[in-house]
Amino acid sequence: MNSKSLLTLAVLTVIVAAAAFGARYLRDQEAAPADLEAYFFPDLQAQLNEVNQVSITQGENSFAVKRQGEQWILAGKGGYPAKFESVKKALSGLAYLKPVEPKTSEPSLYERLGVQDPDSSNQATLVRLENASGTEVAAVILGEQKWQGGSSRLYVRKPQEAQAWLVEGDLRTAADLSSWYERQILNVQRDRIQAGTIEQADGSRLEGFRKQMGEFAFDLRDLPEGWKLKFDSSMNFLASALEYVNMDDVQAAADFEKPESSVRASFQCYDGLVMEVETYQKEEKSFVTFRASFDPTLRPEEEASEKDEAEDEATGASEAELSSAEEVQKEVEELNQKLGAWVFELPSYKAANFTKKLEDVAEPLPPEESPSDSSEAAAPPGEEPPVFEIEAPPPPDEDGAEQQPEAPAPNPETTEKPVEQPPEPAAEDPEPKSEPETPPKEDG
């Protein structure tokens, strides 16, 4: 294909794209009534600073996000902080919804668009904004969403009106509770962990440690005699136990009814940070609490010896990588402020790192087996080993000579010729049938 053909093809492509864009623009202009408002809620932009609460109902579930001073909190979650970015996105998304065209006003058709009143039988979502006095600022039912021409569009309806609308805007996160708060609550990097201890309700303990900073593997302390680790890496879960901890739900610690028993875990870091985790099992769910503290004795000495410095270079670890004592103490305050007043529900796979037992990481050594090629089996306990009797030679005959048993047949494969025995005199056998008679040999 020459350059002229390429130029012609490029021009045609531009013309087709422009025609498609023009057709879409004309279609949208024709579909949109001339008297439509620029925004679905014309006055909301001017009232955004007055909004004090966002209430969301989806099916039988509902939650509210409230303004508390300069912060937004989850009203039904013990005052746990909400993500400001999510609040901002939801409010601005509602304020800048643009009407595209009116749809049905027939209630029997609402279900097709997903704009029926929310109840247990559907997934329609009602979003309601209120000011500080509880007066409604705006409310809308969010229905089905679709993408058209690169923009997000969805069906909506104001609860007090029969008319449903197609609008342009993005409110996907408004109905998702998990998008209103930060799911990741803790992230202590694995190379900071020096040791960890898990204590069960019955007092049994599982303790692991690193032999030195920079090592990857954890060892089990006080491995019982006759036991072994299931795998060399069985204790390495301690390193990642506090890493990327995400919650499923949260509630105020003051409102949580604690079960009678719990499992306590403690993690010590090289820089002095100590995290204590208490885990409760309730209704087949795992609930945990966190408390941070500072232990200066965990920190290495200020002046490391030449040997320690050499080991640091070999392992890639260095005391210089540790946070200062002041930084760790500040971190402790922030963690307790963030986590101390709440109980978190964790996924079962993550909570398992705080409740492991000895049986989860180690097992008894197998019993020693007797050699497979042994010809003698050990006697059962309490029994004497069998005694094999050797048959005594036959009694002498009347002449005083002993009777000889019949010699075995010579082996034809034997390389050496057996030595011939001298003939012996025959003796009378009182019981010929019971003992074999040795035939006399002929004189040569």
C-alpha cells in the first residue's frame, strides 16, 4: 500500500468518526426535551455545605454517615471514621447529575428500571441528604446503571414523584457500605517483627522468634520432645500476621458483648513496637481488638559491635533502617487512637494467624519401625521369646556304636568332592521302622 492510499484511508477514518459523533450528538439533542434543567437537583450545589447526614437504604439494609465537626463518621458503627473522599464523591455526584430524558411514570414498570421503592425483594437504593435540623435537602432512588458513549448513565426517581428519569452521572459507590470507610486498619511490615506469642484460653502457648534481624524464617521456641515442625516454614505466619489487615465490619467496643473466652496474641518488633491482639469467636465469626505499646528493651543497643555490623551487611539489615524511639512512640499513640475504641470483624483466614496452636504447626514424630529385612520379630510384651530345641543324637546300639543318620545326597554343583568316610559295622536296630537304617559301605 503506497502513501497515497494510506492518506486516503486516514481521511475516511476521520470522516466516519466525525459522522458517528455528530449522529450521537443530534440523537441526544432530539431525545432531550428543550426545557430540561441543567442539573437533576438544581439547588443542591448551593446547599452542599449544609448537608449534615447522608442516609442510604438498600433492601433491608441501611446506614448513615454523619458530619461530626470537621470529620465524617459512620453513625451506626460506633463513630468509626468514614472516608472523606467517598462522602465528597457521593455528594458531588448527586449535585452534578444531568437529566437526559424522562422515562416511565407507570409504577408497574419501575422494576424494569430498578427504581421501585427499596425493600427486601429488590436491590434499589435510596439516598437521602439532610441538614443539621433533619430537614431533607435531596433524595433519590438509584436504579440500573449502564454505559453509553463512554459516559455513565443510570435510571433514577425522586421518591415523592412518579416520573422516572435517565440521567448522566456516576454514583456506583454510594450504595456500597464498604466504600464509605477504610477497610485496611493495620499494616505492620513483616521485617519489623522480632517475635510473636499466642496464648490459648487454657494457658497453652505458641511462641516463635527470629534468631537475628534480617532473617526471613521464624523458629519455634520450646518445641516439645518427640515433636517436629510440619514444615520448615510453619512459623513464618508470624511475619505477615499484622500485614495488610482488612476488616469486614466494625462496631464500638463498648457495645460488644464479649464471649467468656478469648485467645491473646502479642507481637514484638525490633524498633520497640508491641501489638497485642485479642480474638473472640462469636456466631462463627472472628472479632478482634488491638492495643499498641512501646518497649524500649526490644531495640538493639545504640552502638553495635563490629560483628553485629558484619552480620547486618550479610543479611541486608541495619539498625539505621529502624524508626527512632520518638517515631515509634508517636505511632503507638496514633494506632491506639485509630483502633482502641472498636472491635473489628476479620476474615477467618486472617484471624487464624492470631489463634494458631501447637498442633497447627507441629506434629509428633512417627514411631520407629523395625527393619523390614529382620528375620526375628520382637516378642509381644509379657511373652518370652520362642526357644528352638536341637534334636539329640540317637542312643548307642548294643555294641556301643552310635547310629548315624543317612548322609544327604551330594550336590552336583559342588566343586569339591566330599571326603569318603570309612565303613562302619552294621548294628541291629530294635525298631527299624522308627529310625532309618544306614546301609553298610562296600569294601573297595
